Amino acid sequence: MQYRRLGGTDMDVSVVAAGGYPFGPPLLGREETAAVVHRAVALGVNFFDTSDVYGEGRSEEFLGEALEGRRNEVYVATKFNLRNLDGQTPRQRIYARCEEALRKLRTDRVDLFQVHFATPGVPHEELLGPLNDLVREGKVRWIGNCNTAAWRWRDEIAVSRAQGMAEFESTQNHYSLLHRHAELELLPFCAAYGKSLLAYFPLGGGWLTGTYRPGQPYPEGSRAAKVPTGIVTRLRSERVERLVPRLEAFAAERGRAVAELALAWVAAHPEVASALTGFDRPEHVEANVKAADWTLSAEDLNELDALTSWWEGRNAVIDSDGPTPRPETPAQ
């Protein structure tokens, strides 16, 4: 397993990490979650990410139970949001959510406390102030963003530095061979500011594991079948269904599974600290961890870049029948 420093923190996190979305109903029960978590820890996964909205609100609870007695071996991240405050102030929501997370996770601190969604109507000070206080109190070690834009993150960092407050060290955003938007601004921003991207859906929500097949209905019992309004179903498009067989063939030519290719490609970007994968079986943990040992060659990366590219900078080429070649030099 490879480990990378998360932003400006002191945490060296596994490049393949465990996303807690499957933990809890309708996907995994308590014992199934424990089996996945225990196998992940045994194979070197030391970063677990969850949220109060995963698993019908049970993900934190199931994860906390599974990690009992092993808490000091891993880093745990969870989330809060400032939507629908229902009369609460941002401070009240943040503090209440932190206390709930500590209780459900059976721990005395959250290693990375993340705002799940951007809330433009909340001033930066009202978001960062309570988080800074939680860091000072030791209930939270570091703070992070999710689903954000580079320009908003830059504004937040400016406020943190001007007022001597804790600053967001990472962001979780969607990033995969099928969804490369983070390369436009977030990855360059992370490189410039010493921050990290936590890539969620690096396996395309299952499109890059063989779970879903072009032109075929979602398999019974799969995530898309159980949660038909999620990102998995929204990803379905002519472009994705065309790319999946090509990427499977690319991996097979190198004696690898397409899931290994997907994770190795995400990990090839140094701004990515961890690829968050939604393990739902112990054997899936083993398969995904194998990708951490695959370093793609420059030739492989160039071929994948051409195969999956869908923009040229000046001209936003959203789709085409064939790959759009990149220019040898950046456009002026």
C-alpha cells in the first residue's frame, strides 16, 4: 500500500481508502460492514470516510462499531452540512453534528471534519469560526471541503489566514477516467497551495468495475438498482457506454482488471491523496488494493489521456465519436 500526506496535515493516508457510503441500509448490514472494515485494515487501508447521510444515517454507527479497539490504527473522516438549518445557527449545527459524530463513531476526535456541500449564503467566518474552535478543543484535528470549486476554496483560505484560523486542507470531489472535471482547476489549485484532492467515485460508481454493462439493465441488488437516483445512474450516457469497453480492453491487454486501471490512473496524479472506494465485500477490498502497486507508464498515461479526453481548453469538446488528440503545446 502507498501512503501520501494529506494536504498540510500530519496524516499519511492510504492511496486506496474506504468510503462509507455502503455501510448501512440498504446496502450493508452491521456484520457485513465489520467484515469489510476488518479486511481493509488488514490490507493496509488506514483512511475511512463517512457521513451522517450515508446508510440511512447508520454508516457512522456501523463504522464506529467495526473499528472498536482499532481506532488508533486508522484515520476517520466524516461530514456535516449547513442545508436546511431549521432555525439553527451554523455554529449550533456544526457543534451538534460533531457531538453526534463522536458518539456514533465511538471516538473522542474526528481526524477530518468536512463540509459536505458548499453553502454560498453562509459567510466564510460563520463556517470557519466554529470549525476552528472545534480544532482548538481537540474534538476535530483537521478540516476539509467537499464538492467545492477552486475559487471558493481560495476565498476560504484567505479568510483563515487573515484571521489565524484552521483552513481546509482537502476537498472531496468526483474524479475518474469517466469524469475528469477536477483537472480544469482543482488539481492545479491543490498543487499550488499544497492541498489534496480526495477522489470519490474513482471507479465511476461501478461503471469501471464490470458491475454495469453497456446497453444492459442494472443488475438486481446493485447500487444503481437499489438507489436509482444516484450519481451512478446519472453517469449513464452514450460516451460512458462507449468508453467502458475500450478501457476494459486497455486493462486486459496489460493483464489487469479495469478497476485496477481506474484506481492506478487516479493515483497517478500526485495531488490525489486517496481514492475513496465503496467496498461492499471483503474480496473487493483485496481487488482494489492491488491497484496501489501498479504504476502506469508515461506511454500508458498518454494513451489514456487521449482516449478519455473531452476538452481542449479553448474549445470545450464534450463528446465525439473518437478521442480528441491533445496539442503538443498548450494553447496560447
